[in-house]
Amino acid sequence: MNHAFRLTRGKDIKKEIIAYCQKENIKAGVIISAVGCISHLHIRLAEAKDYIDKEECYEIVSITGTVSDTDVHIHMSVSDNSGKTIGGHLKDGTIVDTTCEVVIYELNDYIFDREPDKETGYDELTIRKVKK
């Protein structure tokens, strides 16, 4: 099943995607497209040490990730008014300016969850195939 929805000014992108997945009971899905613009950016950079938390207008270049009704893992790329592009791990607090159009493809044969991984130290994706 496919899902498409639009977020409006002032909405927190990550929180709204999580709420949508919970409302629609999405057990496993991927974000296949998301475009729009933001007024506040909050992302974590590579190596999980530094963050960008900045009130500034950006165009959304891409959003991609795995989603479920229990958790999400989303990366985002944005460009500023000079075309400079940056990206990282989407955090709470990335706020829509005028619009954010999101399309999710639901994987009905799977269940995504997250479990602690001793090697990485993070909660990592677990994938379970649903028996039919």
C-alpha cells in the first residue's frame, strides 16, 4: 500500500511521520519521496558527535528512511539559498516552512523494529518476514 500526505507550516517533520505511521498502523515502510521547505533544521552529522540546530530557510532536497509504527530512521538533505547542500540524521525539531509532501511505500510482508546492537551501541533495525 502507498501513503501520501502533506505537512503544513509549523509541523515537526519527524514527529508527524511517526504519528502518521502509528495512526495508519504501518509495520514496515520506506520513505520514497519527500519535498518541501523548512524554517528550522535539526540534524545529527556523521559519527554521531555533532549537530546542526539552526533557524534558517532550506529547501528539502531529499528525505529517505525506514519507518514503522514503533520507530523511524530518517536521513535528510537540504539546500540553502546559495545551493549549498548539507544532510544528516533527522532529529525532532526540524520544522516545516510552507509545505512538506511525503510519500511512504508500505511493505506489507515485513515488520520493522529496533533492538540494541552490542557491536554498534545503537538500537538497530530488525526485519521480520510475515508468514502468510
